[in-house]
Amino acid sequence: MSPEQIKEMIEAEIPGAVVDLSGADCTSSITVTSAAFEGKSPIQRHRMVNDIFKAQFASGELHALSIKAQTP
């Protein structure tokens, strides 16, 4: 899964998200900044992003994703 695909999927699910990526292929590190994270705990924010990729994790298309989710 390419970094661009990861970015597009996050932006489609979390409107207004700003996504910064590093890494490639099956392992990536991302920082997602969104007002949608307001009032949510760090774990809730992480789950919001992680849940977008449930199918990719299950299929092995994506092996690891380091997530930092923050508010603007």
C-alpha cells in the first residue's frame, strides 16, 4: 500500500484532515491533524485512524502503521 493511498483513505474518512507521511510500502509513520479529534483521548484518536485500515491489516496489505493524531 503506497503512502499516497494511505493519505487518500484518511482524508476520505476524516474530512479536513492534514496528513503527513513517512515510510513506504507496508510500514509507514503518519501524523494526522484534524479538528475531528477535539475532545477525544489519544487512544480514541488512534482508533479513528487505525479503524480506517482494518481490511488492509487483516489481508496483510499493511503490516504496521505508526500514528500520531493531534488537533490543530
